Amino acid sequence: MSAKRPPSKRVTPAGTDAPSSNELVTQAAAALPETLGARRWFGSKNREVSQVVPVDHAAVPGTTGVLALFDVVFADGQRERYDVPVAPSGADGAPFADAMGDPQFCLALLDMIRRGATLAGAGGTFRFVATPVLPEVLPEAPKEAHPIAGEQSHTSVVYDRRAILKLLRKLDAGRSPELEISDFLTREAAFPGTPRLVGAVSYEADGAEPVTLGVLHEFVPSQGDAWTAALGRLAEYYAAAIEGKGEQSPDPVFSRALASADAHEAARLGALTGRLHRALASASPGHPLAPEPISAADVAAWTDGMLDQLRRVGDALQAGLPGILTPLRERAERVSADGARLADELRGLDTLAASQVMKVRVHGDYHLGQVLRTADGFAILDFEGEPARSLAERRAKQCVLKDVAGMLRSFAYAGQVALARHLEASPHHARLAERLRPWTEAWEEGIRTAFLDAFLGEAVRPGEPALVPAERESFDRALRAYELDKALYELGYELANRPAWVAVPLVALERALARLPGPAPGRLRPGEGPFAFTACMELREFVGLRAENERQLAQLLDEVPLDSIYYHTHGFLLRHRLATGAYPNDFATWVDVQVRDRVLGERLAMVDPADFTSLQAIREELVSVVDEHLGRLGIVPQVVSGEPFDFIQSRIVEVPTGIEARTLQELRDALLEIDQSAIYFHLVEARLRLGRASNDFAAWLERGLGLPELAARVQAVNPYAGSLEQARTRLIALLDEALAGGAGR
């Protein structure tokens, strides 16, 4: 260890005597109890500080600044250690200044990293270390240092846009996860998806673990973080979907194209995430970062931690209910009352040990804000882990699904936050939230699927450590537990820090509960799948048969394919209202308009397809009506100056929409937005031509959600009595009545 230096007087840039380092640190310790609350990096603003005690310090040569460590002592006697470099104050008369605001001080820190210098404190050594990549990243000493404003738990400085120093503020005994993981990914795994480690600063004292004070990384030019980019894209997505931009009309096709592009980007990030986890699992046996099998004891400890958090957050939610506005309070009450089912879901980690999954070091606080968009894709930053957790927890090996769940929750957060901002910008737009909610869910589902598929494509490799369960059911069960745990963490954070955002995790928790098996009708039953909406296109062709009088009509009705009967009795539902005839089937319209036989026209128009369970039954009724009418006449009415009847047949091409509903509320919301052809397909096509006896909505409500009474009412909706839009309105009204009565909660 280098020799200790005696305190010395220094000179400020103005030429006046600066206080000695001892005097400066003493002044700072006296002033900090009153000023810590204003520091963004101080994480215990809600605790009473009794005093601040200097721990150690060292003057930085060539500057007036001092590297200094302080213990913050709270009223309950507990302590936290902080890194607070100090310098003489300027003209404002403050007792001290933050030395990280002085570019010369920051340049001096980097110079010591380049030189591998040490500074002696009173009780330990401040050590500066460079990695082998420093000469490549910084071939010469930088000329400029620019602190980054607005950061929370640390302070960063950029050097000539080539390197960035992160000074950690709250300190823990031991190497920081950021240093450990960055060092491994740079020197041993050569992983290209993160900035390379260039150097580090630590504090070493006899008999204690080294403490990481700062890490120096390669600076990565970027287009900003992925969180900001996602919010910007979502703003365009919502505007195009419903309202249009400026004076433009809504463009749902463009909106879906944006969602598709976002899903492509999510897939790229999912693949990078999988490669990151494989790199972290590549440490050889005996290495501190080497993968280890997940044991039953690991699962028990992790599950206990999740259940403890559930209890803490549940208590906080119960205490905060009076301050939550209605109707959000009703949602909070439902979540609060369902703690037992949430606990059962958190126990889903039991599949990890049984599946022989390995635990590795993970990112630990993985979200869109930790990812930069670069010219080549993405760069992953900040391996410190969740700030609220202890260093031991942040350094512990985990299942990689913890990171996967964090990113999926971040995507969901982006969708909900962007939606809230859009609604705030349009406060007078009636029912906008209802109309946009299905778009939010469709975007999130597309992102989720793309991310997971790409992640699994990279993370699962034969002959390499198993990072996730091989069985998809086990994978999904464990992932749901991690996502639920993350949502609970978010709820606790928002209740304590941002009450205005509490709706975001509450939505996630309510959705999770809706997907869980339970006795309440209106929730998806175990073993049943979601309702998948299918739109359709109608393809038409001439049959090659023509009727010129009513006798020929009766004969050909008995001969043509059933698809022709279907087209002429149902096709009007898919036509524009200006292209439909006088009656709801083509036979009636032709007889009335072209043959000028209004009596038969009206009788044919009274044949209601809703009264029949098959197309053959409709054919037989039509033939019977014409035959009976002709039996009463002495002549056969025929076309004189009009057009003959050309038989046409159609077939339906199914078009999957990608829209799914798992709850009564989700079904209702989707009905607001789906194309008319989807209403037609599930209400009409499914019942008659596909032979399902009941319409798809009624069948799913009874089988999937256990709502037979509502299913009967939906089955009674007659699409032939009006337009498809009228049928849509009636369906939504029925679901609204059921929801108002408590179904689906």
C-alpha cells in the first residue's frame, strides 16, 4: 500500500487559498444532513438523517477536488455509505461543491485510470485500474469532460464521446455487479452487445472487501434509449389507429404496419437478449460466474422472497385504497382481495428445479431504459441490478427468465404509459380509452410473441447449459411467476413514489388474475383457449345457370350448389348498403323488380335464415314457397323487359386478425374495433356454412367463460334483422349488461 499523504493547502483557480482536504471534508459532513434530500442520487429521502460521518478521503492531484466517502447515519441507527467527491464552493457561499461538476476534476480521474494510479487515504487506498482495451478506446488523453444531467442513482461523465465514467454514489462492500459482469463480457466472453469495460475505480481498506467506486466504459453513439423510442412510436401508432394525424384520416393499415415494425425490433432485441444470457452462461467450471443447477432450495428461497413481497405490497395497497380514485379503486380492491390466487401463481417457479435449468448471473434490472438504439441494433447497459436490492441479491445467480420478465413488463409499461399520454392529450374525445385499449393489447401481444420467439431461438442451443425449461408449459408457468413478481414490485414502487402511475401495474395484475383458473364465471376456464377473431373475404363466381321465369327459378333452386343458396340469402350482409336490393335475399329482389311479381317477392323475403339450422333446409323452403305460389297461378310469370337471374356462388377465405380475448371485458373491447367481416364470420358463417349450430360468440361464452345465460342471449342476436353494425351494437350492449352485473370480475 502506498504511503499516506499529510493534508496540504491548495490553491483555487482564482488564486485564493483553498481549504485543506480535511477541512473541506469536515465542512461537507456538517452540511450534508441538510442538503442530501436535494441530491437526486440520495435514495433514502423518506428517512430521517441524524448525522453524516466522514469515512476516508484523498485529494486528487492537479485539482481542488477530493475523493471522499461518508457514512449517512439515520435516526434509527442504521447507516448507508456514499461516494461524494467534494470541492471548494464558488461564489454562492455554499460550504462545498460537488467535484463531479468540475470538468478538470473529471479529467484528472480519467488520467489516473490511464496511469493505473493510486491515492492514499487515511484508512485505505483509492485504486485506479485500466483494462487492455483502453488504448484502443482512448488512444490519447481526452480534452473534454461533460457530466450527464438528470441521473438518479449515480453520476456519469462523457469524455470526448469516446468513453463514459459512471461514479457510483451509494456504496456496498464488494465488487459491483456492473464491474464483474462487464469485465467478464469484455475480457472473456467478447460479447459485442454491451459497451466494453475500459477501467475502474475502487477503494481498498485493510480487512475489508474492495468497494467499487466507478466504472469506465466505451462510449456508444446512439439514437437514444429504447424506452423513449417506444413511446414515440406508440404515439404515432395510436394516432394512426383511431384519430389520424393533423388533418389526416385514421389509417389503421399504417398503424398495423407500425406495430409490425415494432415487433421486428422486439425480435432483434429478444435475439440479443438470448445471446447475452448464453454469453453469461459460457464461464468455465470453477469460474465465479460459472452456471450452476437450480436446486429445490433455490426455488424455495426465491418463492419465499416473492411471497414476502406479495404480503408487503398487499399491505401497502390496502393502506393506500382510500387515496385511489374510483373506478381505479375498484380494480385495486379486486387485486387486493385475490392475494391467495396470486400466491399460487408465484409458486410456479417449482418447474425450474424439476426441469434441470441452470442459474447464471443476469442483468437484474432489464428494461427498455437500459437499452440503447444504435446504428447496428441495440446495446445493453447498466448491470448494477435493481437499486433497492442488497449487493448480495444483485450478485446472486438467477434464472434468466427474471430478465425476460423484466423486459416484457417494460414493453407493457410503454404501451400503457403511451396510452395514458394520448388520452390526456384528448380529454374530450368520448370513449377513446375503450377504442384504443384493444390496439394497446394487440401491440403488446405482437411485441411479446416476437421477443419471446427470437429469445428462445438464441437461448436454447443443444449441448449448451439449459437456461429455460424445455417444455413450453413449464416455461410459461415459470415466466408468469416472474412477470407477476415484477408487476408486484412495480405496484409497490408506484404506491410509494408515483401514485399517478399505479394504474399500470394494477392493469397487469388484473389481467393476470383474469387468466388464472377460478370459480368466478367470466374468467377463462382451465384448459380453454382464448377467443381468436377471424375476419373473412368473399370470393364469388358464376354458376353458369340462368332463370328467366319463376318455374326455372324453382327448378334451379333445387339444383344449384348450396354455396349459391348461401350467397343469395346471405351475401347482402357483406355488401355496402347502397348495393343491396329491396329485400334481404336476391331471389325476392329479382322476382319483385325484374319479374314484377310483388306477392312472391314478399313471400320469399319472409324466409328468415335465422329460423333454419342448415342451408339445405333453406333451399327446401325457398322451393316450397315458389311451387306453392305457382300452383295458385294459371300462368308462369317471367321476365319481359328486365334481366334474367344469374346464379352466383361464393366461398369465404378466412383471415386471422391476431386479436384474442381471454375475458369478457377483452371480448367486449375487441368487438368495438374488429372489422365487420369478423362479425359476419363468427355470427353467420360459423353457424350455417361451417355447421357449428351456434354462433362462435355464444359457444365461447358458454364453454370458455362458463356463462350459459349470456350465451343464450347472444345466440338470439339475429343478424338478418338489420345490418352487421346493428348486430355489433346489440352484442356490445349484452356484454355491457353482463359486466355491469359483475360477470368477468
